Amino acid sequence: MIQPPVIILLAAGSSSRMRGGDKHLELVSGEPLLRRLAKCALSTEASVYVALPASDHPRCGVISDLGVTQIYVPDADQGMGVSISRATQAVLNRDPSAIMFCPTDMPELNKDHFLTLIDAWTKAPEHIAQAIDSTGQPGHPVIFPKDYFDALRRLNGDKGAKSVMAGQEITSVQFKDNGPSVDLDTPEAWRDWRLGSQAL
């Protein structure tokens, strides 16, 4: 039986484009988005880790009662690559078969996205698996098998996981919605999404 991937939720960034707000704590269906996505990840019964800026950050409080492991990335403001690198290093002692990464500014993701992607990956566990939206646009989550861990650990700065994926064989898992590609980084994006969303 194939060991399921561990899940790392990426929530260590500064949310600077929110101009004082925090996109990870925006309410979606009545609860902070970070908490909502952590519960979705936990529903897969995988081990769930959350990359955070520091142990005293407000984001920690909204998931403190959930069964997730917190990883602190104090230099996350240097870029997504730093968060991915440090989070990868933090889970290696579990000797995972694969790691699923997911940013936590994606309000339309739900547990079905996580479960469906994991199921597809188990059919070709040697390949990267990536969620694709209804239009064919690549998005998140993404699962990386063990062979890619060294490359993930070497990431730094703004150089994200796209550089690791370049030229590799990828299992694309297309969904009938746009959950894998909807990420909201500004107050205006959140306002427009709320006006058009049926999820609230």
C-alpha cells in the first residue's frame, strides 16, 4: 500500500499586498480561511503541517486546537522558496513518500480537491501531480514524490516550486471548478470575489 503524502500548508508569507489585512484570516463560510483549509487537509487523514511566520503570530491561534504541526519560518519574507525549503526540511524526519504543498489564500478549495489529487497521485506515484482548474490553468495543490525533495530543499528567495517542475512529467488532475487557481492577494480581489461568490 502506498503511503499517503504529508500535506504542507503554506501560510508563512507577510500578506503585504493586503495593506494591513491578512488574507489567511479572511472569513470564508464563517471561519478563517487558514482554519478552513487546515480542516480540509485533515479530512484526508494525512499528516498536516502548516508553515507560519512565528509561534506568536495570530494565524497560529486559529489552528491551535487542530491536529496540525506548526513549522515556523521567520525569514519567509525572503520569498516562497524559503518557506518551501524550510518546510520540506522539517518533515523529512517522517520519511514521507511525497509532499503535497498548498498555499492558504485559496478560498474555493475544499476537501474533494485534496482527496481527488491524492487518489490520482497514487496511480502514478513516481510523478508530480498537480490540480488544474476547469479552463486548464495549472494551480494547487501540487504533490511532489520523494525524488524531488532535494530540489525542494535547495529553493530560496522568490524562486518557487515551478522551477522544480520545469521539464518534468506531471500528472494533471483537472477539476470542474476554478478552485485550484483562485488565489486572492489584495483587498480588491477579496471584495470582488465576495460579490461574485455563492460560498458565503
